[in-house]
Amino acid sequence: AIERTLSIIKPDAVAKNVIGQIYSRFENAGLKIIAARMIHLSRAEAEGFYAVHRERPFFKDLVDFMVSGPVIVQALEGENAILKHRDLMGATDPKKAEKGTIRADFADSIDANAVHGSDAAETAKVEISYFFPALNIYSR
Ligand code: CMP
């Protein structure tokens, strides 16, 4: 089925100047960028986005990292987009990510792991609407 997913290019990958290389991987896999923006998240925005992780021991480090520089946020659309995007990213911990994945190629640590992607249809819906009001999505 055609799905949508939320993708974030994190501060480490923006700083490494690999936005275009990551976009090419999305495009080459048949994922269409239907909304995009660059934003330097406030602490409140980062905490709100990752609210499900609020009780996790890594929450503060995660938020500190996500506000350390600008990110690029995009909604991707395509066949089986959620899983396809997760396959392109590779495992959360770049040390465990398969060769040729975005995290294996561009990430340095589990915190500075280059990209985020929605993990399921329900979270994709919530995460896309967190950054993109419906008016700002260009699917056709
Ligand atoms: P992301 O997909 O953006 O979702 C939550 C982030 O928390 C994750 O990527 C990692 O960058 C970060 N994180 C740090 N430690 C852990 C951990 N032990 N398990 C999962 N995520 C972690």
C-alpha cells in the first residue's frame, strides 16, 4: 500500500553536509519527498516530538543532541514507505547497522545516528502532523 512516513535528518548529518546524499537514497528507493523543512528545534519541540521516550534513561541526551543544530524534516510517500525507509536507515545503533545503510555510512553513535524514521503507521501519522499541517503537504 502507498504509505507516508516522517523522516528527520539529524544535526550530525546536516553538519556533515550529506543532506543531498540522503535525499538521493530516498529518491532512488522510490520514496517521494512530499513536504520538507529545515528547523532548529527548541527544547520544548524536541521533548514533545520524543515524548514517548520521556521516561527512558537516554531521554536527556537525546533531546540535548536534537537541539544541538538544525535538522531537516520531511514527509516521504511511497509503496511500503514506513518499512522501506527503516530499511534504508539501518539499525538504531550504527555499530549494528547493515553495510550500505544510511546509519552505517553516516552515523557515529546511537545518539548521533544521522536519521530518524517513524516505526509504524500510527506513529507516522502523529509525527507527520507534528511538523506539517495538512495544507503544507504536496502529494500530487
Ligand atoms: P530515533 O529513531 O530518533 O528514536 C529515539 C532515539 O533515541 C534513537 O533514534 C537514538 O538516537 C536515541 N537513543 C539513544 N539511546 C537509545 C537506546 N538505548 N535505544 C533506543 N534509542 C536510543
